[in-house]
Amino acid sequence: MPRVPLLLGVLAPAALLGQEGAGAELWRVAATTLAQPSALATGGAAGFWNPAQPGTGERAALGLEAVSTPATVGAAGVLFTARARLRPVGRVGIVYGRMSVSDLVPTSLSPDPDGGTIPFYTQIVGASWSAARGASALGATLAYRTTKLDYEQANRWTLDVGVRYGVTGALTVALATRSFSRFAASDAAQDFSAGIDYRVWRGPLWRGGGAATLHGRYGITWTRGFTHDHQVGAGFALGDLFATDLLVVREGSYSGARWRFVAGLGLAIGHYRLTMAENPGVADLGASYRVGVEALLR
């Protein structure tokens, strides 16, 4: 499951991480359900992780995803994106996301709850833009972020940018920022990610069948306060109808590196694409899930 020592740090007093850093940790918990490196994520609400999304010929698209973690963690959230093609500008849209932790109760001189709950959530509302040409894309998201922990609240504007570049027909590289608001390597609220996707094989599985592809992927995420996250994965797709992904992650945390893996599945039905991913978890905490639906208007 997600970085447990990290999450415990989130729940510590705001003086430890600051409100904005605490909110960023909740988004990192959500990222543990991604079956692809975040900079390479596509489809559904992937515009939240990298605004540079490849063009698929659609006139408009809606993506909705829900994230759920074990009761021992108590975090849950929702991501929503909507975009429409606006010539000659490109694709413009909106982004909304919210992650929260439930069942936090105040205590005083004894371990027994004093009554009531402690609100802890982070959310963003923003506008996005992207332009794609072939396998390459450029995008940006301007968003307003709010994080609330008990009586403390922090608000700020962020400008995230992403790029996806098709080096060859088989090789794609991607870069993206998350929660970027200032040039400061010491800011715990900001992440930077990169990814490489290489199409290892392409061809029909049977004579006259549709084209299938096999991909190898590598990603890295830089986060202040931890060693880098390294992600190695593979993906198989049968045209636009079916896809499955597996990602193995060496994840940094306060107490040292941890290993986890995520498995994902995608299925297209008409104008809709359904996705599901599972992180089985570590330290016997239980699994976390992400389910989503994307609607395409062509």
C-alpha cells in the first residue's frame, strides 16, 4: 500500500510538513494506484498527472476516476477531467480533484476521542490546455489548490506543464510537474516526473486479427525529502479494445525504500472506456483501488 511512514508524517502536526506538503502527500497516495508511470499516464482522468495528453481524434472527452484505500489508511478521492477540441487553439478543459482522510478524531490527555472529527482534505480546481501532433503533445494546467487540516487551511495557485515527445514511432519520452508554484527544490508540495515508453513489439496475434502491441516502460519521480521513486513496467494492448498494465515501484519514504506493484486493466465498450487498477499493498495493510470511466465524443 502507499508509503505508510509517509502517511503517518502527513497526519503529524502541520509544523512537520506544512499544510501544502500535507496535501501533496494525499495526492501521492492517489498516485500509488497508477499502473503506468505518472508522466506517461493516458486516458480517463490522466490529464491530472500530465496535461500533455496524446490526441485520439475525439471532439470531446470526459474522465471520472475514484480512488479508495484500506480502512487502516482511510484515504479516498475522486478525479474528474473534461476537454473539448477548439481549433486552432488545441484542446481546452477543466480539472477537478479531491482527496480526503476520514475518521480522524481529536484527543487530549487520554487516548479516548474527545468527540467530533478532524477535517483533512485537499482539492484542486483548474483549467487545462493541450495540443497534440502525432505522438507528441504539450499541455498546461492552471489550478487553485486548497488544503485543510483541522483549523489550518492553505491556498495557492499552481501552474503545471507537461510534454510528451515521440522520438521515433516506437519510443516516447514524457515530462510533467505536479503542484508547481515556485522554483524551490526544498518545496515538499512539488513533484517532478519523467517517463520512457518503448514499443517492444507490434503485430497481429492471429492472421487477419487486429494489431497488438507490447510496451516496456520506465519512470522516475523526484520528491523533496525522499529518495527518488523508480517505476518499471510493461503493458499489452489489443488495438483500442483491451489493455493491461503492470508496474513495479521502488518507492522512497522516511524509513527507506519500499517495493510495491500495481496491476491495471482497460476495456473499451462503444464510446466508453472502463479502467481498474489495484495496488495489493504492503505490510498487510490491504489493497487500494482506482476505478474509472472515460467517455469519448468523436
